[in-house]
Amino acid sequence: MCKKVLIMRLVSVVVLMVGAIAGHGQYVGYKPVANLPVFRNQFAEESAKVMSIASDFTQEKILVALTEKITSQGKFWYKRSNKVRIEYQKPFSYLMVINADKMSVKDDQKESHVNVKSNKLFQQINRIMIDCVQGTIFESADFTSRAFENDKRYLLEMTPVSKTLKSFFQTIVLVVDKRDYAVVSIEMNEPGGDKTTMTFDNKVLNGNVPEQLFNL
């Protein structure tokens, strides 16, 4: 599995955890958040309450070079702190598990293990993950952020600042449900025009997530 795909999946993990709460410009049906300080405080408070997440997801990948969408499905689990399992089940099998500073990746052909501390890019993503869990992503030096809203949802646009992240993403756009601050969808826009969108269903916050899911 190429490094670019792995980074895309790592970032999808990170931004899902943001809400355990898209291109530049105004978003149709949304307006800038009326009271940004209040939103930031509420965002941090709701993030602090989340001890675990379990969710189904559907991912759609749109490549500039192709006319068809590439669709895949799977399951996601998170447990505080820094324990993640993302499992693609259809149309292929792919598994990524993070437990503290260790990561395991397994596909049909092979299994590999990574020490997050040994890779600067993974360290940067791990730092973003911590900011997300603590609700301090708005203060992150890795992104500039803008927040929008309508009657039912918030939309958070994150634009990478660092040269490394800019090479992977132009913007990352989250849509968050106002009722429980859970992520509805994530859109990852790449500099070359490719786009990956993940939507989340059947989310369970603070349910029972077995520890053995994160065994490496």
C-alpha cells in the first residue's frame, strides 16, 4: 500500500476524531458561524466527553483520470487515548490499527508494523490527533480553519499550513451534526484535483469498545 494512501487514511482517522465532535470560498447553504468563540468552547467541551467511537463508513474516491467513483465500505473504532482501528471490508480487505505510538497495517498480501515516533510526518499527524481529541484544533499551527453553519450542521474547512501536509491536501472539509457534534462526512481535496469523501453511519459514542480490537 503506497505511502500516499496510508497518509489519506491516517488523516481520515484524525478528522473523524475531531467531531467525536469544502476548495476555498463560501459554501452553498452555509454562512459563517455567528459566534466563533462560543462554537470553539462548545467544540472543546464536546470533544472532551468522547471516550470511544464505533461507526460504519462509506468512502468514495474520485480520480481526475477516471470517470467512475471508487466506493469502499468498512468499520471504524476509537478508544481514548490514541487507540484506533479502521477496517475496510468491501470490496477489499485492509486493516490499520494504532495503539499509542505503534501502528500495524495489514492487507491481503502482507502485514507491516510502524513506530510512529520514527517518522516525522507520522509525528505531525499524531500531534494533530492530540489537538483533535483535546478540542484545541483551532489553535493548531498545522492548519488555518474556517467555520460555517446552517440550521442543522456545522462545516469546518481546514487548510494545511505546513509544506508536507500541503503536498497531500489542498483542504479538508468536515460536516458536523449540531445535535451531538458527531462527524457526518469528511471531504479530502488533493492538490491535483482528486477527492476522497467519507460518510459515517450508525455512530455510537461512548459505547463498549473491546480492548482486544487494538491488539497489534
